[in-house]
Amino acid sequence: MDKFTEPSRRVFLRRVALFAGATLTATPYGKGALAQQKASKESMKYQDKPNGDKQCSGCLQFVAPNACKVVEGTISPQGYCLAWAKR
């Protein structure tokens, strides 16, 4: 091989550094980063009764039969919280 086609030590080290940097950068965005924690009932001011015509069963965040995408724990379909959004 001549001098121009032979990979130099500098090129090799640069590629290793780029690979290592890419690996370290990608690590925090794995499975754990995609999982989001739900808010507590207290912080969302959850209540077991509706607020007028607004109730969990008519909310976009409601997951039947008694869960929510935003609020942790078991919720009532007749409940209400600050995350309410019309379905």
C-alpha cells in the first residue's frame, strides 16, 4: 500500500473517538428515557367526583376501566383532574 491509501493512526483514532462519542450520546436515550412518570393525584388535584360535565370517562387521557395516562394509581371514571381534555 502506498502512503495515501494506508489509514493513518490519526484517522483511526478520530474514528474511534467519534464512535465512542456516538455510543455515549445515544445511551441516555434508550428505553429508560422514553418511560415517563405519571403525576400524583395531589399534584393534579384529582377528585372522585366530576366537575360539571367534565369527568374522566369523557377525557382523552382516560384508559378504561380505571386508569389514566397522566395520573398515577386507580381512578374513578366519574372523577376529574386538571389534566382533563375532551375526548
